[in-house]
Amino acid sequence: DETMGLMFDAFEDHAPRDERREELKAADPANLEVAKLLLADARALHLDLGCLEHLRSIADNGGWLLRRLDSMFHPRPRSLSLRKALRTLLLAAPVDENKKELVRQRFGDNLKDEKGQELYCVCRRGDLKTVPMVGCDFCDEWYHLSCINIPAAKATSISSDDQKFRCPKCCMKEKIEYSFGSPTITIAKPKFAEVKALVESYGAGSEPKLNLPELQMLKLVFEFARDGLESFV
């Protein structure tokens, strides 16, 4: 804390007071995004302070962890972010509703984003306006055509056909062949031992301390997966 205070003193000596930097001053420097922003400010001001090494360690370690997690939960649906993938798994975990409500309170749900925009499709993104969408006649979910392998040229014919459109999830559920290839609609689940090893390596007392939502979510995945990740629906 003392070295971080010296860094902010140095910022004020070399640059005018900045509202964004004041917000960072109150934030947790162990947060990956905060550490990266502070490093960028220090580089811009050509500052060389001892505490920057700690921030570099957070940035490097956090970046490595995100890449590791990204590979662990891959393949997954096109354009589905790592954070949304972890949230999807947590909300599909074989645990009681109280624990799922805890997930929603801490990390949001897959129905709306932080701005209240409705989320759709296997990618859990909103209506992108420029990307055509199609609704499933069997589950009422809407999909971006590109996420489920439908060529844009087919958009009009799908919506005007007399036949009902069945999405890949409903096809899989009914064991029916999907008409447009084999889009990835599920999230790869790593082995439980792999999750356990990673969680334990970032346990209490580990350095550098990381405040990373994806890590917090992984720890919940580990906690919920008592019978292995195969039990997640």
C-alpha cells in the first residue's frame, strides 16, 4: 500500500489530476485491468518506480492465466467469451438454486447484459443489428446466423419457408440432424484434476495476488463440480 501511494504521488507530480486515475487509486491494484491501466499511465509518463515490478507481475500472471483458461474451455461456441462461458457452466451446475442465485448476484446472468440489453444465441450477445438473426420455432431462442453456420443468403428463405426452423440445440436434444453442418454449441469441459490443480495454485498465500473475475468463477466451478464437470448439464 505504501509503495502504491508513492506511485500515485509520482503521477500527481508528473501529470495533472485525472478523474480516471482517482478512481484507480480507490481500486484494487491486484485487479488485472487496474494493473494494466496503471502500467500504461506509468509508461506514458516515463516513470520508473519499484512498485511497477509488482504490477508487471500481476499483468503477466493474469495474462497467462486467461490464456490458460481460454485453452481449457475450448472449443466453445463461436464468439462466446471466456467469462460468459464460465458463467454458462456455473448456471448449468448440479447445485441448488440458492447457489445459482449467488452466481447471478456476483457475475450477472445470461439473459441480459450490464446495460439491460437482451442476450441471445449460443454466443450470449445481443442483437448486433448488422448480423441477421433467426428464431427457433421449438425453443423460442434467437440466433445470429453466423454462429450456427447459416449463410446470410439463406436468411430470407428460412424465415419465409413453410417448414419450421429447428435450432442446433433442439436438433441435438431430439437427436435430429441439423441442416447446416455441425456448429459448436457446447463448451468443452476440462478434467476435474486440471481445474483442481489450477485453483490450488492460486489459493491463499499465492503471489502475486490476483483479483480476476474469471479466477473467482473457476473457483466456483471447482466448488460446484464435486462429481466432476461431466455432471454439468
